[in-house]
Amino acid sequence: MKSFRITTKRLQVLLFAAAAATFLSSAQAGDHHANSGWEFRPSQKLSDVVNTAEPEGCPIETADGLSLLFASARATGLGGNDIYVTDRDSLKSPWKTPVRLPAPINSPAADFCPTPVYGRSLFFVTDRATNSGPTAPCGGGDIYLSRQSPSGQWSEPAMLECYPKGPNFLGAERSPSLVETWFGTFLFYSSTGLGVNHDIYMSRLGANGKFGPGQLVRELSTPEFNEIMPNVRARDDGSFEIVFSSDRPTWGRNEPAFGLQDVYYARSWWLTGLWSSPRNLGPGINTPFNDQRATLSGDGKRMYVGTNNDLYVSERK
């Protein structure tokens, strides 16, 4: 009788495939329950210390949960949207009066979609007309990266490269979301790409220290509607979760969406694909208005979202 030998690598592949299949089948089985209480409590509006009569959006916590960055068009800005930060003394403490980040982060152009990452760095989107690097902006709002020194000074923001070398397309980019893993570093974001509608894209950090061209995430995107502003988080069980917004009119088993842009949720065991069918988070999160740029806290216990030009937070069950 012929012996059968399974190598360690093959065993890892088989185990991963089995786990992914089990997860996907269980996740998709409940996709038709739009308001089944899926993990998140109804969102609550942040205090008037943070929200103003002017538009606020793009909320995101720092890893320690003690700072919240967001974009606002309030009159104290330099022009268009500017990026602000509010701090708190503990996770149970109230947020303090927001402060506008200084130049060169903010500019007379629109600066928004901040994403703080480890190493005192900040990804954000800006539609400024000039770039400190050797090339002109790609167009439509591009992703930039700035680093903060120990003294608190921000470096001149550097634009990520244009397509086909890098993730910035000729159209608009939104909401960079960085995920660092043992098998690579990935940048998720939305873009109009080479077309008209927004879709979810993923760019991988290369050995040269630069992010490569964006690859369409097909399981999360639709050809006829707009999928925007993703945020990805690594879970404690080794899987990954993503929240993003979409204006698809129906979801799941043709159940109607709740508003203009709704927040959706999906999971995967692998960042490069096999995402579960996106699930609408229901009326506790979504409203008849735009619900955009949902982001998960580092510990996964909170989700922030911009709704109708104000900032909201949802506690996880």
C-alpha cells in the first residue's frame, strides 16, 4: 500500500481552507437578518464638546483609545475640511475640547480621513494641489503619510505613489486603513479607481518600503454602487473584520437598506480575499441619512461613525 505524507505547509493550507469554509458558511447563514442585534448597540451622539453646528465626520480612535481624530469644516479651520483631535484622561472620561492639528497636516485645501498608526504616524487624504515629492498629485484627493517627531512636530506629508506604481488613482481616494500582520502589511481604502464609482481596494507594502498598486476587493465591491471608507481590524481569534459604507439599495436577500449610505460589516481569515457577504448593521446604526466612515477601536469594543454631519459611537455587546 502506497504511503501518504502531508507536509507541514500543505497541512496549514488544508486547515486554513477548512476554517475559512466553516466561517463563511456560518457568517452567510444569518445574512438575511438585518436587525438581529448584530454585535453593536444603537449608536449615541457624542457630546456638543465634540460636535458643533458645522459638519463633522471621519472619526477614528488612536490605538490606546485616549484620542479621537476627525475632520470638520468648522470656522476655526484653515479651509475646506481640517483634521482635529480630542483627548480624554481614561476610557470612561469625557472628551475634551478638540484642537486642530497644525500645518503641515492641515492646509488651505480639504484635509480629512485621518488614520493614526503605530510609530507616531498619520495617514490622511488631502486634495492639495501640490506635493512635496518629485511628482504632482494624482488627483481627486490622494493618500498622504506624515510622521511625528518626539518633540511633536509633523513631517512634511508625503504622497503615496500614483497608479500603476502605487495606490493613488487619478480619481478620489478615501479612508486609508493600515493592517500589519506576520504575512505582510496591507492598506485598505476606497477609490474610484479607473472607473466612476467607489470600490474597496487593497495595497500591499513591498520590500522596497512602498505601497504597491491597489487591488480591487471583489467580495466587498459592486459594479453599479459606491462602497466607501473601509476600516479593517485584526481580531483576537486571528481573523479580520471590516466595516465600510455602501449606497446599495438592497442587501442580503433583497432586503432594503436604510438610507443614502449604510454601514456594512464582513469578516475573513485572510486579508487577500474570502470575505463573508457584507451584512447591513441595521437601524440601530444606520439612518435615512449618510452613515459614513465607520471605524473600530483598537480593542474592538467601540465603533464610531459619521451620521448626518455629526459623530456617533456604538458600544459592542
